[in-house]
Amino acid sequence: MAWQPEQVKLDQVGQLLQGCADPTNHERHVQALQMLEQGKRDYPDFGCYLFLVFCKMPDAAPELRQLAGIELKNTIKSHFRSMSVEVMQFLKSSILAVLGDPVRQHRRIAAQIVTTVVGVTEVESWPELLPGLLQALEAAEYQEGALGAFKLLCEDHTQQLCRPAHEALLQAMLAKFISYMANPTAEIRATALNCIRQFIWILPNPLLAALPNYLQGLLALAKDPASEVRKEICQSLCLLVEMKGDFLADESIRQFVIEFLLWTTEHDQEYEVKKEACEFWSSLCLNDEVPAGVLKPYLSRLTLVLLNGMVYSEEELMALEDELESVPDRPEDLDPTMLHHQSKHAVDEDEDED
């Protein structure tokens, strides 16, 4: 039987939230917070009333709706074991609609609720979720909210999404994310890159199959004007060279990757982007799977770029000076005759070898 609300209880929850949101009346504020926590503990369907305020009362004050959404998320996380199947089903059947809410903060809170539900119940208990999110991506008003929900799911529940039972859905998800790498909106491009990056740690079969298209998509973003996109590219390439260094065996990909990261390390105007690019070089050198000689044609340029990019703070410079001053000079460093003797000795050895 589907859950049905009681108007009296709904009004009471609304009043509680108003008291929680208004700290000007201290006594009422504290009492409302206490009653809110008691309601979470004592009433298994309390979360449904919070949900109604959050997504079924568009005329309510935005701060009230946001508070209801945040408290709903916390209630699910802390008290989901006491929630009935009917209550959870009610929440699951309605929350995706909020991903199309006109208020950005409401969409974000809805995405947080989605990943929280998956965290306490696992994705298998919500078979409609992934197909529902994929369908939501097709509607312009839901696109950003659905992609935000995918971002949190990919970050929080990567292992679950890589289970064999979800392989076909993961394949569809990755195909959609790769297509969004060419989206005209920078935030969507960056979010799509972030979603894909979470799976590089695991390298599931759907990602390996999509790797050529993914790498071509990265290549197309080499001159992206958005710093958040360039940062995501650097992080993705750094992780790829750690987890699958042999992707650099392709000459066109290798040239793009190294040229892009050389340019970014030297010229990018954003410090955070340059820092992420620098991580690539150490990761490359530490992975034995990287094809031999990959860096050889670029070593001279890379050395100059790294040396020119070294920046020391005043504190670091003072520490270096103190370190140099604390090391006493050896006599041969100060006596010119000793230097002459060493040089002559070196020449004599060379002649003996000849």
C-alpha cells in the first residue's frame, strides 16, 4: 500500500522547520531542533513529511525547502533501518523529479539524497535509478541535475556501478559522458570528465572498450578555454598513466598527451592546472608499463620547463641559504692549488687510459 500523508502532521513538520530556520527566538529555535531530532527517531515516516516540504511545496520559502532536504538526507543516513519499505519506495519514486527543479541548490540537494539512498540500500535495490537518470539526461531542464547526481554516484559508489550486473548500464553511462565532453557548457564538460575519471581506478570492461573514443575526446579538448576542464584533463591523464601506462603506445595519442602537458606545465595561467600537469611527469616515470623511450625526444624541453617553473617562497629561500651556510667548506674548495692538483690528476688519468 502506498504511503499517504496526514495534513496535521505535515503542518506540524512545517512549523518545526520554521522554528529551526529562525534563530532569532532562541528558546523556540532550540525546542524546534530537539523536536525535529525526536521526530526522526520516533516516527518511521518522518522523512516523507520532510520530503513533501522539500519537493511538493514549491510556494514554501527556499531556505525552508533546503532545510527540509538537508534534514531528509541526514534522516536517511541515520535512521534508514527504521524506515518501512513503503516509505523508501515513496522517496525513490519522487526524488528524481526534483533534479529538474528551477532552483540550483534544490537540484544539488536532490542529488545528495539520491547518493545517500544508494549508500544505505545499494543500487540493486533501486533498479529504476540508473535508467531513470539516463532518461533524465535527454531533457534539457533535467540535464544538469541528472548529471550532478551521476557525478556523486560515480564518486561515492564506483565499485557498485562496476558490478557485472550493471555492465550494460555502465556502458550507456560512459557513452553519454563521452558525448558530453563536447558539450558547449564548460561545467557539463568538466562534470562528464569527472564522472569518467572515477572509473579509471578500476578500469572496468565498458571503459576499456570505450577508451579509444574517450582518448579522442580528450584530444579534442586540448585547447579548451575553461580552466576546470583543463584541470580535469590533467587529472585524468595522470590517473591513466598510473593505471594503464601502455595507452601511450599510440603515437598520435602520445604526442597529444606530452605536448599538451608540456604546454600546460609551462604556460597555463591557472596555478592549480599547472600543478596537476606537473603530477603527470612523476607518475609517468614511476610506471613500468609506460613504453620505453616515451620521454626521450622531449627530455631537453621538459628539463628546461621544470627548471624554469621552480618557484621558491621567501621562507624556502632562507632555509636553503641557512642550509648552505651550515655546511663548512672543504679545504680543496677554497685552495686554488688543490683545484689545480685535482685537474692535473684528472688529465693524467685520462692519458693513462689512452
